[in-house]
Amino acid sequence: MPGPAQQPSTDPARPGTGRPGTAPATAGPDAAGPDRDRDTAEGAGPDGPDVDSADVIVVGAGPAGSTAAYHLARTGLDVLLLEKSSFPREKVCGDGLTPRAVRQLVDLGIDVSESAGWLHNRGLRLVAGGRRLELDWPELSAFPGFGLVRRRADFDELLARRASSAGARLVERANVSGPMIDERSGRITGVTARLGEERRPVVYRAPLVVAADGNSTRLSLAMKRYRRTDRAMGVAYRTYFTTPRHEDRYLEAWLDLRDPGDPARRLLPGYGWVFGMGDGTANVGLGVLDTGAVAGEVDWRELLRRWCADLPPEYGYTPEGVTEPVRGSALPMGLNRQPHYADGLLLVGDAGGTVSPATGEGIAYAMESGRFAAETVVQALARRTDRGRELALRAYPQALRAAYDGYFALGRLVAEALGRPRLLGAAGAAGLGNPAVLKVAFRLMVNLTEPNSRDALDRLLHLLGRLAPSSRG
């Protein structure tokens, strides 16, 4: 184990003094609250916690954190990537990736061929009102014309190892318990953690910290970054079952979600999905808005079981064919935690609420936010003055707004429609009967457009995005 590193300056104008190596760290109490900088935390004594330092700390090695760590490390910065679990580990997800996510994977230098273990898909199949319509991903200059499927347990480890190969110091089983905060400035200067099975107290120091610790985001809460209650929150539940349709080349979404056990057959605020995994199983799940009286009345796990049993016979569902228990997770939507940068802390992925309110897609926007954050940090640490660095760091929230303001605002309108299922159901059934209208809606909802196209459809989609109310409102 390396000896204690010299503490980096807490001055935001200077990069840290971390160096490559294994990364144990130093300690504070195992509590979610902030630990204040004190002279006694400067180094490691014989009985004290170890201290390590870096230029940037990334907390959480999911898609957002690993993407940020990769893009930071490849510029030569010393990056600590802290993951509370050990790989492989499970995450609740539909496992389907749109062309937006594929682009980010390609930018990471990851082989996305089928021979490398990916299942390619052609597009989205929508089911509503007894009708089905298949919509292919568009072939665009900005995005590839195919999507992917891969289990999250494998996917997340692939990204984390990719960040490590670029030079990031990946530390698994590092359970971050809270921020270190400079009492004079209020800036974050590092994090406290518990390391390994023995839960050894450690402290990691850096002038900048990226919070990629998911929806629960203990770091954000400790730094008083609270969720906006006027933003939609979703929940997702999924399981896997064996099926002859496991190599389906379309991601399938059922828009008229109903409880088969409900005599009134009420429409519910969400949709169901069936994504073939290519390994003999399908990922099947529900994505729903956790709002309104209906959401409080429904046992979503039991509903998923009943919904699966009500699938057409050709899906081959049987209770005996279920390979994993039903698991659920929250979906923080529409940039619902702000500010995305302040006092040395940047929020990415679920910690910053980057899930699409229109579709529930999260991985693509998590990875994009991680890249935006990394590019901002690289520019900031190259500045020569405190003021210059701080100005550069403030560009990160601006980048998020520029990329997502219009799209997420339109998504919130969709979320409001989901809160009125009768309206949504009627629109969905009518849309499947009008493919031209649905093509526009499809491109709008999945956010796949040409940036500078003169095509009439792309121009219409960009106009709708500009007219939508700001996500700051």
C-alpha cells in the first residue's frame, strides 16, 4: 500500500497532487453528513486513516461516472473512480440502448459488434389498441442506425474497465459516506469512505468531485443539492424470462398499460416493455410515473407478474421460466436536482436527474452528462486563476441546458399526458393508425435529429424544441 500522499491544495485554481497507484484513502465517521477539514486530517498516522489525493474524484462507476472518468483520464489527469460495490453487480434497467448511447460507446473506443457480445436492434415496435407498428432507427450523420442490448451487470463493468484502461484508478468496494468541506469557502475538498469488507475508514482528497452516485446521491444531499418536487419521478420494475423471441430485433413497447386483474381495465401512467436479450431470455418490465392516486394504489411488482402472464402465447411466458426476481428502481427525470455545479461538486447521470421524462431512457443521457462534465473539468483545470477556473466550471450547467432544455421540456408535457392515461391511450391508439404522425412523434421522443439538417422533419423537431418552455422554469 502506498504511503500517505501530500494533501492537494483546496484552492480551486490548482489541480491536486495525486499520483498513479492503488487508492486507499482516509477516514471520517461512517455518516452521510459532511466532514469539515481539520489539521488532524492532513496525513496518516500509525493508528489513523490513510489519505490519498487526485486531481478529480468521481463517485460511482455507473455509465455516467465511468464515462466521465474515461474522458478525464485520457487527458492525463489523475482520476479516482470510487465504486461502492464490486463488479459484476446488478442494476435495474431495461438493458436496451438507443443510437444515442451507441454513439457514446463508440467514442469510448468500445467494440460494439455482435461478435463482441452485443445484440443489435433495428428500432422500436409499438403496441397499442390491438395494433403494432415497427419504426426503424433513422440513419443520421450524428447517430448510427442501430441500437444495442446488453445486461447491465456486464455493461457497467465494461465501462468501468475501459475507464481504468485509460488511466483512471478504479477502487471497488469504496463506500463513500460524505464530503470533506472547507469551512472557510464551503467547497468540497474530497470525500470520506469505508473501504472493503473490513470497512476501513479512508479519505480521498481532490479540488473537484463528480457525483455519479445515482438517485440516492448521498453526496448531493450532504452538499444541500435537493430534488425539485415540480419534476416528474418515474419508477421501473423488471425481470427476465425464457422466451423463443429472445433474438427479436426490435425493442418492444406496449403503450396501453393496463392491470389484467382490474375489472375496470384502467389505463395506467406508463408503458410495458419486452426486450430480447439474445441469450434465450427477454428483459420484461414496466416504466411508470410515480404520481397520482393510481400509483399509490398499485403493487407494481405484482402487476408486472400479472402483465407477463397476459402476454400473447407466442412469447412463451410461464412462471417457471422466470430467471430473476422482480426488482425496482427510481427514475429521476428532467434535470430534477440542481445546481449541477457549485462549490467544486458536479452532478452527472441519475444524481443530476438526467433521465428522459418522455421515454425513461437514462443511459445515453447519463453518458453524455459524464462527458460534458469531464470536458468542462479539463478546461477548468487548465486555467491559471481562481476566477478563470470557476467561470469554466459554470459552463457545465449551461451545456446541459443547451443540450436538453427543449427536449426535456417536451418530455414533461408527455409526463403530464401520462398522468391522464385516458388521453394518452386515445392518442396512442390513434397514432398507430397514422404512421406519418407517429414517425414525427417517434423521432421527437427518442431525440434523434440531425443538428444542422435542412430536412423538413428535422427543422420541425428543432422548432418544437425551441418553443418548449425552459427546464429552469
